[in-house]
Amino acid sequence: MELESHRAPLYEALLAYRNSGQRSFHVPGHKNGQVYRAVLQKEEHVHSDDQAAKYNESHLGREPLEQSQVDIVEGEHVVAAYKRQKSPQDTTLWEEKHQERQSQSNVVPTRAFLEMMRMDVTEISGTDDLHHPEGVILEAQQLAADCYGAEESFFLVGGSTAGNLSLLLTVCDEPGSIVLVQRNVHKSVIHGLMLAGAKSVFLEPWVDPTSGLAVMPSVKTVQAAVQAYPDAKGLFVTLPNYYGMGADLSPIARICHEASMPLLVDEAHGAHYGQHPELPASALSCGADGVVQSTHKMLSAFTMGAMLHVQGTRINRSLLRQRLAMVQSSSPSYPVMASLDLARRLLHVQGAQTFTAGLAAVHTFKRGLAELPRFQLLQPVALQQQELSAEVEPADQTAHASAAQPEQMHGQAAAAELGHAAAGYTAQDPFKAVIYDGLGILSGYGLQQQLEARSCIPEMSDERYVVLLFSLGSTEEDAQHVLRALQDISLASTTENASLSSEGSGEHMKEEKHYISTWNNFQEKVSYSEPILFSLQPIREEHTIEIPINECAGRRSAEMVIPYPPGIPLVYPGERISPTVLARIQLLRDEGAKFHGVADASLQTMKVMKDKQK
């Protein structure tokens, strides 16, 4: 069958169903939104007859209010329009009646929401079956494989989590299977190990000396681990990290393949990789065997929409399909799948031009940030030097260098000594603008709070950095807005420095030696761990005790401690809590980080095993 990249077969099938006018005698129970349509029509009739006429009858010469302004679902517009045309006394009386009527009626979805419900269908004639695709879903997945350079692609309706689980349940095909895993992985990978009853050998990630952030295991570490555990079922890494940092995966893929071992990649934040010359190479193009991408994160799919791409013979695809059916709903969301189809079509049809507007916004932001010397941008050393030589006049380069913190300059020199190929951080996603306060006044948490107070909502922050996520949907107006916010923050903190100094510790930069990212989770001076067995066997409550957190060093944890975002566990159940990790947890807690997996969200206490010797 010849593939037609301009088509979106699944989405087209849903449109055809919507326009067919067929009666639903199948799930879902909302009957294409019909359950709400009668209520909406009743409310519209009441408001149209009762309110619209009254609004306009005594205002000859004025523009009559549009239906949307008197629609129950657009009540705020009604209030605003009425206020413009009535006295304060009349407005108050009308608002009271409007609020009373609203409280007595059902909440009615908007027309746009009802339109979506008309395409919220199930497995019926013409819509295919995700778990046994033969029609439009099969064609949509084949088009996705063609677009992303895979041999086969699978739609995921449970986010990248579903893909990570299914890959691990596929390669770990017997209890006690050993798998090599980058230590700072997403919690879904840990859950996959638990479900598989696998043994994990954790590989410590390489830490960029400039930023202090962990990227992925070095080639040297991977080589050593593969040699130590040649029977491992595969290597699982995360690239890019939450900050958009990465390096070339090709050498690691070669090491794995020489050992007949599949390379599995959580590329959740890299669904756009390889689609534009300014973007890093994709994991598939570097030789990865199985790649999971969150299409909703950096492309245009609905939330929870993701894809799993595979190539080569090292992954049992028949078993993979079975595992996907186990971890995904038997009633998948068709709007989510259609959004995956449309996201792929956008790339297929427009190609690299898909990112033109978004990259223009990024370039605008970078140019504007260069005029705000207080705020710095995280980039690989080689890229920093390249941009400086291209954009900064020689006289300005000295000033730019002098503005950098001493530890930054030292880190850059250290990275340069390692060499471009071995540094471990040679690629940066341009859409992840990672910024920090070069003066050290505001921590990342504090800077995020200041930005949010100015209507800019960052992706995440840690003690030092704030991650601003741009995408193909970003505009230059977005870039200008955040630049104005940063300029305002800079001016405000300059004039109110004393006030800033008296605010909570979550707003200010700690001493450099205390910097810890929620992304980092590594043990010093160890390149890889011994095999650690994971299982679903719960820890019984009678075997645990809750104690003050400052007494937990040396005890075995009875819970998983997961700073969120991005969801990288610091401690696993049954793992002994070292003084170093305990200090890291306490510092993150004090800086305002949020935690999953713990009984006491404030982390004043922790659950540990009763017997500290076992």
C-alpha cells in the first residue's frame, strides 16, 4: 500500500463518523455529547428569549449583543456586556439573578467541548482497533513510522509511561532478568522493573561540570557495565534529560549491538528531534532499537498522546504487542489517537518549516536575553563559544566572560579538557531555554515564582535553574512577554534588594557547593551498581516505622522518594539511605521541591524498615 503523507486517516474516519448522522447504540454513554445537548438548548432558549431581548430593547443605535454573549456557556461575556450597557444598580441586580440561576442549573459544556464529544467513539465499523489494527489505525501508525524513520510505530494513549512499561516487560522475558539502567530514570521505568520482577544494574550518569547536571552514562561506563554483565537483556537510558541536554548516542548503540543487546531510549522530551537542522539527532537515527516519545510534550498531540518506535530484530515485536495490550486501556481515547495522527501529518506535510515560527521565538528570546546580563542561558561550552564568536564583538567578549561566575569558567575549562566528543553534553534542545540568575540573588524556585507573578508559567525549576519550554506553537509575542517579565524582575530586585534578602529561603540561591537538581540522582565514585532486585511484593506496614527524617541515615527506606517534576526517584523501597542522599532530600525539601511516593509530603518524617540491620 502506498502511503499518502498528506492524509490523516484516523482523524478523517472520525470526521466521517461525526458527519454521518448515525444513531449511537454503543458506548460511550454520553452518546456523542447528546446527554448535554438538550440541557444546552434549553438554557440557550431561556437566555435568548429572556435576556437578549431585554439587553437590546432600550439601546437602539447600539450593536446588538451576539448570541455568544448571552449563551449560558459564555456567561462571563454576558456579564461584561451587560455592565457596559446598564447602570451599576441594574448590573448588581442582574448579577445576583444570574448567579442564582447558575447555581440552580447544571454545568453545561461549551460547544467546542461538545464538538469533541461527537468524535469520542469506540471500536465500531470504520474506526479500527488499537490492539489489532487492520484499517485506519494501522495506516496512521505506518505513516508515523515513515515520518519518524522507524520500521514500526505504535500509538500510546497512556503517555510515555505505557511505552516504557511495555519495553521493559518485553525485554525482561523471565523473572530475574538483568537490565542495565541509567540511574536517574523516570519513575515509570522503575515501575516497569517492578512489574517485570527484574534485576537492575544502575549506571551512574555523567555530570556536566559546568552546570552540575547529570546527563547520561558515559561511553566508558556503558562499556564497563556491558562487559561486566554480558547477559543483560538491554540498556535503558534517558535522552534528552529534562533540561534538553544530551550527546551523541551512536557510540553507546554500537557497544550494545556488539554485545547483541538492544538499546532502549526514553526520548519523551525529544519527539521533535531530527526534524529540523537546528534540532539534535533523534535516538532512532543514532541506532536505538526501541524509542519512546511523548508527542504531546514537544509536538501538537493531546496530553497523554505518545508513540513507541522500533527498528531491528533485537526486540520481540510479537511479545511487545502483547505487552502493549496489557498496559494500555482496551477502550483507548480516539480523540487522543486522532491528535497523534494530526501531529504526525503536520510534520509530514510541512517538514522542517513546522518549526519556523517556534525557532523564531527562541531566537528572539536569546537575543533579548543577551541584553539582560543578569540572566544566563545554559548551553554546551562548544555552542557558547560558537555563538560568542558569531554574535559578540571582540570588545564585548571580555565583558561577557567577566560576568560569568568563577565556578562556571572553571567548569567550562574542565569540559574543554575532556574534549568535545567525550564531554557528555554536546547537544542542547533549542526549545528548552534553561536560565538562571547570574547574580545568585534568586534561586530557580524564586525566579519561577517571580515569573508566574508576571503571567509566565515555566515548565519547571530547581534550586538554580528555570526551564522555559518553547515549541512549534510558540510565538515571538511569547518571547517578548517573558523578556519583559525578566527585565521587570531585574529592575525590581535591584531597587528592592533589601526586601528580597528578607524573604523566604526558597527565593534565594544557596552557596554553590549546595546546589542539587531534582534531575540528579547518582552515587559518587561508583560507575555502576550491583544487580538490585525489584518486585511487586509490598512492604508490610507492621514492618515499618515512621521516624523524624534527620534520624533516617543508615536505615532502609520503606517508601520511594520522588522529587517531582521530573519524577526521578532518589531512594527506592528497601534501599539504604546514605547520609549524602538524606542531605540531598532535606535540601530539596527546604527549597520547596514537591515529592511523590512519600506518606508525609512535608518530609518531616519518613517511613523506614523497623530492623536497621536487615
